[in-house]
Amino acid sequence: MPENSVEVQVMQAVGGGIAGAATRTITQPLDVLKIRFQMQVEPVTNHKGSKYRGVIHAFKSVYAEEGMRGMFRGHNSGQVLSISYALVQFWSYEQLRSMAHQFEYWRERPFLMFFICGGIAGCLGAVAAQPFDVVRTQMVAADPSSRRSQMNTFTGLRKVYKMEGWMGLSRGLPFTLVQVFPLVGANFLFYKYLNAAVLMAKPPDQRQEIHGAFLFLNGALSGVLAKMIVYPADLLKKRIQLMAFKQERKTFGRNPECPTILGCISTTFREEGLGGFYKGMLPTLLKAGLMSAVYFSIYDMFKRHYIAPMKEAEKNRQKLVKH
């Protein structure tokens, strides 16, 4: 019999969806800045031709030109993306970890298990959420006055599919998977390692639970460390996704030329140097830390208060049936 019943699996998916929705709401403004920075060819400094010249300047500019709506541009599509991604990721991670735990090889290598199961779960979530990521990226990066920036999620899906077919909706997916597997795998690995370190620092009779504040802090640290590893792949993915509508980004300065992966790498390095691959990294790390902190702590608290009691009740019922 599988370790997780259908009822438990549904709750794992619900917990993931709740964690994804809460995380998106909190981190959306930082995501807007990240995408704007990534799409800017000019330096993100006090450069004369730069649209945005740092995090504070970008916040002020977006708010002055577009209001609070600009800070949350693409939020609805972002919510659909986050919920679908987190739902699939946490659900699949729990099933993969449960299956892996049945084999002695993985039980003896728990941190490798966390990395592999987390990486695969992240890829499955990314495949499910990819069409929404394409639409959200186009909405956030388009000129505020363009029709594309005003469209809703499902209008955007229809428009991209009509213009580019499935190729358009999956644009950047190979880069996404290359980025997501090590990112999410490392995120789970660091998070579980830090949690284990916290438990080992406590007296033996107090190692059952970790305080919510430590879950939040460990989530933040793991998110920052994991994101630093794979950030250049995220930047290249975003630039490739935006190649199809350069004409709707005229007010943002020059557009990056990224027809192919190798072409994007070559152009970015030639025109912007090594630093070009790390544009928007500061808001990204702020977002990654906050996102991972909320993401893991909410899911683990949900798991502690709802899923764990449900699993315990199921075990007790099974014992009664046997007797």
C-alpha cells in the first residue's frame, strides 16, 4: 500500500497551492523589477541611457509611471503560475520522496534523495506552469500602454498560441528545466540540511519539531544560496521568451538580441560583459530569499497541523482494522 492515501495526496497538493499563492502575493513587486532589469541592455547603474538605475530608482519609476498596478502587473497570471507550479511541485516531491524512502540506497543517502526528488519535482512543476510563465513575462515586460500589458492570463494564452502555437507557449522551456533541476534540488537540499542542523543543536528530547521562525530563516537562506547558483540561466530564459514581441518594448530602450541560446549567450557577453548575466540579481535574491522562506514555512506548517494528523489518524485506523 502506498504511504500517502488519496486524501493525504489531495491535502499535499492543497498545501502546495496555498504556499504558492501566498508567496506570489508577497514577492510580485520584486518579480516585476527582476524582469525589467533582465530585459534592459543598458547598465543597471547611474548610466545616462538607462531606463532603470537600481532597485530604489526602479521602484520609484515604476510607481510614478504606472502606479501600484504597475508593481503588480501580471499578478493574476503570476498567481496561476505559482499555484499550478507549487501544487505540482510539492505533491510530486512528497510522492517521489515516499517512493525513494522504500529503497535502502536512498535511505542511506538522505540529502542526495532530497536533491534528486526536489529537482525532479521542480521540473514537473515547471512543465505544468510554463505557458503561464510565458504570458506573465510578456505582460510584465511589455510597454505599459500596449495591449499586451493589459491582457488577462487566458487571453494571453490564446494570443500566444494563435501567433506561435505550442512552440510559443513552451518558449524557454529547455532553459527552464536546466535551471530548475539544480535550483529546486539545491533549495530542498539546503533547506533540509539547515533544518537537520537546527534539530541536532537541540537537546535529544526536544528534536521533534522546529520552531516556525527557524523554518522561515532556513527557507530564506536556502533560497538565496540556490538562486545564486543558477541565476544566469534565468536571465537568458527571460530574454529568449521576449524575442517575439520586441516591437511592444520600445519605451524600455534597446532590446536584447536572443534568437537562440548560444546567440543570446554570445550577444550578452559581447555587449554587456560578464556582469550582464547577473543583471537584476539583487531584487532576485531578495525575492528568492523571501519566496523560499514563505514557501517552505507555510507548506511545512500546513503539513504539521493538517497533513501529519491526517496520516496519524489513518495509521490508527489501520491498526484497529488489523486487530
